[in-house]
Amino acid sequence: MKILVTGAAGFIGSKLMYLLSQRGDTVIGIDNLNDYYDVRLKIGRLREYGFNNIELSDIEYNIPIKNDLYPNCSFIKLSIDDKESLDNLFEVEKFDKVMNLAAQAGVRYSITNPYSYLQSNIVGFLNLLEACRNYNVKHLIFASSSSVYGMNSKVPYNEEDKVDSPVSLYAASKKSNELMAHSYSKLYGIAMSGLRYFTVYGPWGRPDMAPMLFANAISKDEEIKVFNNGNLSRDFTYIDDIIEGTIRVIDSIPVATECPNEVAYKIYNIGCSTPVKLMDFINEIEQALGKEAKKIYLPMQQGDVYQTYADTSKLEHELNYKPKVNLHEGITKFIEWYKSDKNPLK
């Protein structure tokens, strides 16, 4: 298969691009390498996954760079909101499938920088939908988010639950992606699969997420912020389990006759289905680092939710997905990487 992976320098995208290439798919990864967080981490991921000598200063916009390990893999600095360049790429490459992981991330950042979310998460996604329609892509798989469940108090979250009460613009943009994808599947017969990712952690994770923030602060004897006085829980899911579930969905094309209203469209939760209390999560990081955290207890953050909890039974029954990495094992691996020379932000 020839697969386009967008957001290919991201936490999920970089490793996914590598593993798809490793198994023999022809993969082109694109990413705009924006500075929402330290670009050194994005470049470090690309080096880790086969672009051995890549330097930010050497990357030219819209010019492919070959992977040093797998000639069937290449990376291009390109933004999904650049419609002309995106259309040219689709016309030349003739992709079988598209995995969209490109998005402006971050729930709290969406409160202070709303316009960046509309440009990337709405306009950019529309550009991908149009490219898939115009260049006969068979299957679009796209990243949604557990944040779409918003103020839903029923747990565990099930794909059939209503998702009409978002608490951030980020969540609203992801819900919009689901609606847009459904309409394009109905109108043009393109198979669509949406992935509602729950909290992902592990080596090479984002520096604005809790695991990296906590590890960094504890290591430097700085205070960590514990919101809602620690009364939070999250469905923390290790990166390898997330990748495994994603690949299973990439390999399974929805069939219209097997879907509601005969629209070739499916939504899946991808999580661990074992929510962890925030204080237990912090304790695991403390033990792995061998240091106790200095904690500041604060009220709930704007745009945040009390708990996330994935019902993954649909993915388990249909695609035999089952997370394997428990929290202790996952945190141990994360801290080993965090303390190693591979971490460019150490």
C-alpha cells in the first residue's frame, strides 16, 4: 500500500510512519514542523526512526527527504493547510490510504489561541477531504480525541454516547472533523475511520503533556501543579498500544453495508480502558525517578474534565485490539528514555 501519514514528526505519527515502512508499505510523511513545542523533539523523533542525519536547517519546504533505513519511506515539510502543495502531492503520489494525525494540539492552548485551531483542524482537514475525493483515495483514517466526550458524566465512554457538549474549542474542532468525514463518506463513498485517542504517554511524548511536565519538574526539584486538588483520573495509554490499535484500523476498511445507514464510516475509542488516578500516576513517576514531587494543589483548569475512561470493547471485538502495557511498565520505559541521551530536551 501507499500511505500518507500527516503529522509525521509528531508523537504518534513518527513511530507509525516507521513501523508501516518496516512492514513494507510505501509511506510518505508530512509535517509543518511548527513551533507549538520545541522542534528539537520533532527532529529527534525523525532521527530515531531512520532519518539519521536530518537537521532542521537542511529541511526545505516541499522537498522530500529519504529515510536512511527504508527507501520506501520519505519525509516532506508540508502543511495540510497549503491546499495547492497538498493537491500536487496527491496528484503525483496516488495514495491508497491517508492517516491524518496533523492538527493543532492542546486543549488549554485552544483557549488562548483559537484561530490556529480553525486553520489547521478545520481548513486543513477540509483540504485533506477534498484531496481524498479528487484523487480517489480508498480510505481516510483520522485522529479524533477523547475530548469530544466533554461534559459526558457516564463512564466508560462509549462510541454511541452523545458528544454534543465540548468544553474546549479543540474538542469542538475534533467533533467537527467527525461530522465532516461522515458527510464526505456519505456523499462520495470514501471509507472513513475516526480514532478517539485517550491520553497517550511514553518515550518521545509531547513536552506540554503531564508525563513530561511532571518528570521535568520533579527532576529539577521544581513544583508541579496538581489540578482539581488531585481529584482527576485519566485513561493513560502507552504509545505502543496506541500504534498497534491504529495499524489495525488502517488495515480494516469500513464496508458501507456493514455500517449504520450504509455509510462506510466508523469511530473507535483507542485507550487502555483502565483509568488511573492522577495521584497514582504522579507516584509512579516519583518512584521511577527516585524523588518526591513538590506539589501545588490548584482548582480545576478551564477546559479540563474530571475523568476519561475508554470503553474499547468495539475495537476489541471487531479488530482484536487489547492493550498490553500496564502503567508501571510504561512509566518505567518512559523515565528510562527521559533520563537517557536520546532525550533532546533533558
